[in-house]
Amino acid sequence: MRGGKIIGIGTQGCVFSPKLIKHTRKNGSILAKRSNNASHVSKVFTDVDAFNKERKILRTIVKITKGVGTVVTAIDEEDTEFTANALNAENYALLNTEPSPPAPSACINTKRALNTGEKIFIMIQPRILGDIRQLKTRKPLSFFSDAYTALILFKKHHIRHRDMFARNIFYNEDNALIGDFGHAVDLTNLDHPKSHYDVSVFETKRDLVDFIKAIKPYAQMSDEEYIALTTAIKDNNFYMFYDLAKVPRRYVEAEVRDYLDTFPTEDTYVPPSPKLRSYSMKSKRSPKTSRTNT
């Protein structure tokens, strides 16, 4: 298997372009080879647990955002299944072989043979131009509105991204997009008890504040507007971003408008307590004492 050029490094894997496609040899063996179609990219994992964790959260994200403001528009089951099950030692791969998170040197543009029994796992995602650190000029706030909308939808559905930095905000010709969900958590479906997580995980506004901080060097936003925006978000005023971006409220996603118009004032999402078995407490009777006639 020959991958393309390295265009990104995620929390758990490396991103290559163009994507890999399924190829069946005459002898029936299955390989993955580079596609000539540069519209999609491949995110390569070597850790099956990381692969399954991210694919699980991506299914939820695709459902709640319908592709608005995220790098993910669908989960390509065919490609992930063939890659997870059919690759073997005769294939070649461009791999991240370093511990997570990978360093830039971990994704090297060379090939190596897979070891016997070793597998790699691939997600196919639409192509993006890069992350916002590569922007040559500052963009108007409206350029970032789809990504902001995605974060509002995450908040509504209790999804925490937890890694909202410029390196995870990507862009195409017309808009910015949220990506790299290796640290994301679905608070309605936790893998561990609440006590396992740091309390900040449940502060569902933090992603929005971190997003404003991340885009500040790349957006046409004054220091005064930056302070006003971060303060407004902390005070539950989420419409100010759209107002400053000159995005009429009628153009804001209907689901977002309905949510913000009836936004609950609590700052932190509290997962429901697990159902505990109820026990009926029987009254304890004092032991009978035998009377002795004296």
C-alpha cells in the first residue's frame, strides 16, 4: 500500500492525501492503493482501540451536525471494514509508529512492510486545504461561523471536543471546519463513571471559549471584540458571535436558533446518576430474652 503526501497529524493517527482505495488482485488477494481522486484523504491508525473510539464519536457527530462545520460528512464503512480486516504482511503502509500523540517525525513519507498479524485502520474523510495556521491572510468572522455552529450543536447534544486549538480547526475555500476528534467525549454515553473524568470535561462552554482564543490570530477581530465575545459566551450570550460576523439570525441553523432561544442557564452538563437498586429496610427486632422466675 502506498499512501500520498502527509498533510496532517492527528491525536492518534496521520493524514495522507490522496485517499487509499480497495484493489483486488487477480489471485484474489486484497490490497489498498493510492487513489487518483484527491477529493478525499485517509487518516491512518495503528491502534484499533483509538480507531474504534474515534469512529464511534464520529457517527454521533455526523448525525447531529449533518456535515455542518466539521471535516466529517459521512462514515465510509466499506473502506474502514476492508482495511481493518483484509490488510496483511504483504502490504506496505505509511505509518505512525510513535506513541500517541505522534510527533511530526512520526509520520514519515516512506514505506515499510507490515509485520505478520499487524493491521492498520483507515478512515476516509473529505479533503481539506489545511489547518488555519496556514492561512495567509486574516479571514472575516463569517468565515468561521460554520465551525462555531458545529460547536453549538456539540454543546446542545453534550459533546465535548476537548482539544480546541488552531491545529484542529481546518479550512476549505469558503469556511472553517472542526476536526480531529481523538479526545472528544459524548457526555450522554460515557465509557467510564463520572468520577473517572476531570470536572472540566463537563464544562460544555469551554470548547466555545477555546475556539475564540484559537481563531483570534487568524480572524478579523479586534482585541475589544475578542474580550466581548469570550465574556458573552461565559454569560450564555451565544448570539453575539453571529452578530459580530454579520450573519443574520434567520440564516443561522434552525436547530441552533431553537436551542439558543430556550437555552438553559446552567454552565455544566451533569450526567444522569446511574440507577441504583432500592432495598427495603426491614426493621430489626431485638432478640427475645427468656424470663427467669426468681
